[in-house]
Amino acid sequence: MNRCHKTGARLASALIMFAALAGASLSIAPAPAFAQMIRSVPADVKLAKMVITQPPVITLNGQVDRLSPGSRIRDLNNMVVLSGSITNLELPVVYKRDAAGLVHEVWLLTPAEYTKLGGVNTGDPEGVVRFAALLAAIFGARP
């Protein structure tokens, strides 16, 4: 029967076409980049000691506050940390609020980084510039 022969020929031509397209797409695909990820310095952040009491309830410098829905907490390696995994720990952080006033983004700091940043007076313009420079140095030194 000729039907079986035609189906086999169609299948073979479809496989050849697929192989040609796959080869062509691989040849024009860009080479993967193996550069390090550059961490951006968070802007408009505040320094605090944070304790997650019962998510989303937190305390910042002893004052009760809340995490926003979809908030992100990043560790020293810029990996996202779940709030439930760090409950009842007092952690030095810099944080940023969302439009509703809830804490939306948090970056964990080491005690040494917190001490460096804690000595800066952000009440004057020079202090704000110094705080930003120290923060850029801290985030630039991390992997």
C-alpha cells in the first residue's frame, strides 16, 4: 500500500525539517554569559534592627510594623529568605517601604556592616552621601 509509504516519508521529512530548524536556532543563539551578577545598591533605604515576630508582623527598632504582601528579604548572598525561617531573630537590616507604607524590601547585614552604617548621621546632606557611599562599598564587596 502506498499510504504507509507516504506517511513514513512525511514523518522522515518532518524529522529532517525539525533537525534543520533546531540546528539553525542553535547556531544563531548567543553564547552564554558567565559574568558575575552585579548587585545594585538599594536607594532610599533605612537602617534598623528587625525581628520577625509572627509573619507578616515584625518589629523595627522595637516598633511594631508589617511586611507587605510579596515582600522580599534578601540574605548576604542576595538570595531570597522566607520570613518564617528567621522568626524571633534580631537581625541588622536595611529596608525599603512600598507606597502603602509597609516594609517591602529587606536586605540583611552583618553586625560589622551594621556598625559601619550605624555611625553615619543621615540627618544632614553629607551624612546621606556618606551613607550611600558606605552602602555601595558594602554591596560591592559582596559576591
